[in-house]
Amino acid sequence: MTAGRNTAGAPRAEQGMSYQVSKTDEQWRAELSREEYAVLRQAGTERPFTGEYDSTTTEGVYSCRACGAELFRSETKFDSHCGWPSFYAPSEKDNVELHEDISMGMKRVEVLCATCGSHLGHVFDDAPQTPTGDRYCMNSVSLKLAPSNS
């Protein structure tokens, strides 16, 4: 985990971080919808129980909506009843970055795409019903599901 992020929600490139996929703010704005940009690039949050993947049980791979990097697999998705899609582990540990988030007057752990630095959601260690005890609480708008060919 790295140091806390800017509470103003500055793009990570402006915070001195570099990623495999790096674009200007103007490029991100042109490629993402207003809602996608607000969540992925400005660390916003979609309203609970409104996201496309909150209650889906479709099998497949969840990728970053901004850059397409693989993040999670449906095998680790579970219903945490929190209002956002929840996973107990990323598909590979190196696919996400964890950063201390001290915004909103509380201490949390922010989850970012390790390929492009986009905000995905937060992780909490409050899921004893899972193999890891973790709940990766993700924004649907940050993800793109590619269904399995089963």
C-alpha cells in the first residue's frame, strides 16, 4: 500500500505516478463517458444498487473499462449486499494497486487498476465468509464484463 491520495481527486499522472497505459486528461475525457470519467479518473462513486454488475451472476472476466486490463474473474464474485459488485480477490495480485485513502474523513484502502491507474473502488477486510476475508467493493462503471463462452 502506498501513501494517501490527493483528496481533490487529481488524476494520478498529475500525482507523479506512471503507468503502462498513460494518457492526457483530455484523452481520457474524450474516450470515457462523463460518469466513467468521474469514477475512473476522479475517484468518484456510483450510487449503490444502481450498477450494471451489482447482482449479475454471468460467468466471465471483468476488465478495466478505461484500458481493458484484466482485473477480476466471476469465480471470486460474491453477493455482499453492499450495493456494488464485490470480489474476494483480483485475478492476479499485480493487476490492482492498493493505496491508503484518507478522503471523506475516514481511512480506507483505494483499489486502482495497475495498468492505467484508474479508480475502481475500495477493499475492506470485512468478509469472513470468503476465502480471503476481503471484499473488493468495485464500481460497475469501472468494469467491463466479457462473458465466458460456456
